[in-house]
Amino acid sequence: MSKNYAVAIVGGGFSGLVCAEVLGSKFGGEKVLVLEKNDRVGKKILATGNGRGNITNLDLSPEKYHSQNGADISQLLEKYGNKSIIEYFEGLGIGFSTEEGKVFPSSFQANSILDGLRMKIEYLGVDVQTSREVKRIKKTAVGYILETDGRSFFADKVIFACGGKASKQYGTDGSAYALLQELGHSVTDLFPSLVQVKTDVSKIKGLKGLKQQAEIKAVCDGVKTPTFIGDILFTDYGISGNAVFYLSAYISNKNNATLSISFLPDKGKGEIASFIREKFKNLPYVEAEEVLTGIINKQIGKAIIKDCGVVAKNSRSADVIASKVKDFRLEYKGTLGFDNAQVTKGGIPFNEVSENTLESKKAKGLYIVGESLDVDGDCGGYNLQWAYTSARIACDGVLDGYENR
């Protein structure tokens, strides 16, 4: 077994690297160990914000976060919120810009975030070991033994930053939860989030590849979700697009949901119906199935008319068509799963860690951060913000533990 470390960080993703920088700055890099199963750290960081590095959002309300067991992270966000993460990375030489409330590095390159962390960690001399998958975390009377393939490491404390089950191409396949289960933790049911949605496709045949700006919401067991506006992309399995990714955070763990799309969100139903009535009246040569041509995408318009059934060219039909334009419904059939998801919904129950330090209640000296916990956020920088917030909270817990010895 090699030298003793003050803290070992399992996982070299965003949370783990923030922990490595913060604790390396306090302890000295030689006392901090990072064990990463991939051949390099920070792979998933490069995909954030479609490669542009959306790290947080100006609207950082707790309502943007979800938990199966009702985790309340409002006080943690108050301590290390969007102002904190921006100031932190400015301290690493990164400037920031905003788009519609989303915060990006001014370069609009996610690798700016990774480079800022990586260069500082190298400067501090943190011991970063890649291609080191932790097979077991064994608690002893004085610390932890971390067993990898052919080598063991000892640390006084451990920060578990292995992510969840989403996007296994980045090494997060969910297998790391077993390490915590061996230490007495449980794991909630896991669901993919921020992911494409499967629907009944009978109404949208022929629309594959079409993209439309629209509003979308869902009704799940009689409860309405928030409404999201953005791109909706029609596919052979259902729908995708940024509005769908936003919505998926609210429905990916539901069995019964009906999706509702409003294709002209800036116009009221009465206005649309009046326009159609006038078109029926003034353009008698226009067939009913073509009445939405010139109002919305032609193929989408035909799909809407078909969903209305037999349509006569009269005032009542105008009302029916307008209602369908504002409320085009699709039956929810699930998602494309974890391989396509950005985030995991579920994880280690929040009541199994200290709400103030994220220290495990099952294994003293072990801290759990980021996506490993049963906390997930909306699309738009919320999950990277949580990764940062939880990392800083855990670092405070580690440091307080040493100062109070």
C-alpha cells in the first residue's frame, strides 16, 4: 500500500475536480488523491451545454431541482449558488457570458472549464491517477482503504464523486453505486432524465426530421407539469429538441402521461379560429386539409387536420382546428433510456447523508456529491451547478473535520 492521503476523491468529473482543487489548495496537492476509471479526467464536462459549457443559470430557484425523497437543497444553494460558481471560475481565469439566463464561459467552449480546473490541479501537484477503477472502499478504524485493480490506497477521508447511470460512454454506467451499498447505503429507483421522449407515433408519421418552435407540457396522473417553450424535433420514435429535454425532467419517472403541444404559443385559440373562419370564407378553393398551410409548417398542419377527423369548412370546424393547434396531444411511451440521457434521476437518498455537510450517515468520513445523490436539476445549467454546490459543501465538511480534531 502506498502513502497516506488526507482525502481520496473517487471520480474525476466536475464535482471531483472541484474538490481536488479546493482541497489541494488547503492541504497541498500531495495530500489529495483523485482516482478516475477513464483514461482522462473530465470527459463528461466537455459535453455540457452541447459542448459550450453551460455551468449555471441566473434563475437558481430550488423548484428547478427534483428528488424522489424530497431533498431540500435550498440552503446549500444559498451558500454556494450561481454567484459563487462564477466567482470561483473567474479565480481560475475564466470569463463568463449569458444567453437567456444560461451562463457560459465567454469562449463558449466547455473545455475552458476543464482546462481551468486541470491546469490548477496540476500546478498544485494533486495526485491524479487515471485508468484506476475503484473496486472496493473498505472502512477501517482510522480511515479508508480504496482497492483498485492491483493496487490499494489509504486515505483519512473519501469523497465519492462517481456520477450516476446516465451516458455510460463517459464511464457513468451506475456500477459505482455498489461501492456505497457495500457500506450500508441504499439506492432509489433510477430513471433517465434530460433525454429524448418516446410517444405514440401514429399521429406524427411523416413528420420525421421536422423541427418546430412550440410550447409543450404534460399531464401526469391528473397533475400538470410546467410549460416549456423551445424546439420540438419529430423523430421515428417520438420527439426530441430542447423543449422536450426540459420536460423530460418532470416525466421520465412517470408511467401515465399525456403530452400537449401548442404550435402557435404567441397566438390565442380565438385568434387562430377567427383566421381560419376568414380563410374558409374568403378562399373557397382551399381544401380543408390545407387550411393551416401558411399558418404553421405544412406537414404539421396536415397532421393536425387529420387528428381532427372529418372537417367541414364551417365555423365549428375552425374552433376544433384551433383547439388542436393549441393542444395537440401525444401519448407518452417512455424515454430513449440511460445511454441517451444527460442526467440520472434518483440515487443515494438524501436522508442518508448529513444535510449540512453531505457526510454519509452510514460511514463517517465518507462524503457523497453530485449526481450520485438523489438530486437532479432541469436542463439549463442546473446539474453542473449542483455538482459544484455539493462539491463545495463536502469540502467544507472535510476541512471542518480536520479543524475540529
